[in-house]
Amino acid sequence: MSLPQTDRPLDVLVVGAGIAGMSAAIALTLSGHRVRVFERVQQMGEVGAGLQVSANAGHVYQALGMGEALRERSVPPDQWVVRLGKTGEQLTAFELGRPHLEQHGFPCCNIHRADLQEILLKRLNAVAPEALHLGAEAVGYSETADSVALKMADGGILHGDLLIAADGVRSSIRHQILGPDMAEFSGNIAWRSVVPAECLPEDFMPTNHVAWVGPGRHLVMYWLRNRELMNIVGVVEGDMDIEESWTVRADWREFKADFDGWHTDVHTVIDASDRQNCFRWALNIRKPVFNWSSERAVLIGDAAHPTLPYIAQGAAAAVEDAAILMRVLAEGAEVPASLDRFQKIRAPRAARVVESANRMRRINHMADENELRKSIAKSADLFAERDTWLYNYNPMTVPLTN
């Protein structure tokens, strides 16, 4: 697929070298813009755990020249299976492997965040070798009718035509555009860990995406890196004062205690976790917003629409942002008009993703087991519904209407 080429090249400043920022930088570079990316960390390292790249994001990576690398480094799950946490009883299952590929034209890929980050970094270095600047922390911006000035923590000021804030929910640019953050604690706390396959029994689990559910908590596990690693994410209800950061380590014994009485398979994985590298963070809810931009600055990814991890779409939504922004800017309108058009196209869909994740949170944690069973049975319709509006969305070809 040929990418749209701009007749109005811009000097673009991107804050944040995560999935959103790197995807946008690659897309805009290939579309003809000059892009610089500023990331506050001194070195790109192996961070995070597993995530899902469904077809809606996969189409973008295919168009940007990373589709083959993504397939090689990921594991497509055969099924999505839901089991009761205590007994292991299977409540529902549906095919996710071949049907997803055949219906949507790209496989559903489970991949380690670090592997995806490496693919993005390699591609960015190939198309724009000097674009990434590490140890560069942005603290704010100012703008005129003709340009934007990015203020750095070291006192430096960088000038450009467009500023893209892709640095997450605590972005200083987000605060400047939207004002004080109205985040609310969801009542949920998340755990994550990654377990080497060699630490688990042989043939421990098929190549499935398995969700264990029960009143007040759930746990998801799936394979990464050609079944070399098992990714686990557990979510429990609580009211503890915990930081909203998935890089904070916590006591493994508390992780195990949170799933006391659950099936032996759950504890097999928890017991095999690296006990020095279990992470816990608070999940906050933010109401969808529709004003993502000022005249020459725009939010994308988590900075614009942070999403709870209940439908595995936070990363995919960020990739969609990158593609649609590239296409809108290629139309050649003035920057303020382009940003206004971009947010009008993207904000309603992003809000639907956020609200769908919130709805799944309520289903997974229903207090009464009988009601939970009924809700999971009905949730099969929700999964099927996603084929009609979520996974079948191709950001590279969808009409740019709002």
C-alpha cells in the first residue's frame, strides 16, 4: 500500500517514544514530514509486559513496513477462553486465530511491549536515523499563529510547526490543553509479571488467551515470543493508595494472596513468577474528552484517551491515531484546521473504545457468581460485536468522515 504524501511538509515535534509517539513519527516521516522525537529516559530498555495488536492496528504496521516483523515476534492466540477462577470451569470460548485473520486480513498478535518497541525503534532509525533524542524531557509549550515552541526541562526551547504529545496520561502537554486531570480511581488494582516457559510444566497451556474470572477479580494469561514467555495480568478490587504507574514493583506474596483459593493453574503461574519483578499499579478512570488539541499541539494515545486494559485496545487505539493523523495532514490544510478535523474523526471512536473497556470491567468482576455466569454468557455477543466495529476498522482505508 502506498502512503499518502504531503505537499506541505511540516517540522513535527513528538514528545514520547512509546508506541503512540514512535508510530506517529514513522508514519509522518514516510508521508514526507521532518520529525524529531523527544524522550525523557536516557536509554530505551525492556519495559512492560504483553499487549495485543489486533487487525485494526496490524493494518497500520503492515503499511508502515513492519507487518512481517510483527508477525515474527508475536504469538497469534487460537482461542479466547473464559474460565471460573476457583474451579477452572470453562464458561465460554470463541475462535480468535484463523477467523480473525480471514475476516479482518491481519492476525491478532500477542507481543511483548519491549519487542514491539524494538521493532518500532529499528524502523524509525531506518527511515529517520537522527530523529530520536533521549534524555530530553518536555515540560510545556507555547504557540503562535505560525509555530510552536516546546519547552524542555534543561531550559532549552525547540521550535516547529506541529507538536504531538504522546507521553501518556501524566503528560504536561495534556495538562496544558485540558486543564487539571479529573481522573477517578476505578477501584481496581492491577498486577503483572512475565514467566519463562521453562519455569512452567511442559505443555502447560494451549496457545490461547485465557481469562480467569471471579467475583471482584480476574486474571489473564497468554503466550509471548513463540511460547517462550507467559504473560500474566491480574486485576483485583481494592482501595489501597497505589501509584498509577506500571513500573512500580510490589511484594509477590501480596500478588499470591490476592488470588487465594483460585485454581491451581493460576497459582502455578504466580508461583513461577520472578518474585523480585512483580509490578502493581492503580487503574484510574478518565471520562472521554473531545478537545485533544490547541492551534498547533495535539494529544494522541494515552495522553488523549487513556483506556482500561479490559478489551486490550489501548495500544491499538494509539496506532489508529498515528495513521489517521498522517492521512489528515497529507490533505494539506493549515495545521489548526487539520488538528480540529483529526480530533473530530478520532474522538468518537476513541470514546467508544474507552466505554467498551469500562463495560467489560463491570462484567468481569460481578459480585454474585450466578450473575457473573449470566453476564459472561451474554458477553459472547459483545465479543462478536467487536468484529463489526472494532477489529474491522482499517485506519489506512476508512473514509475520513466525522
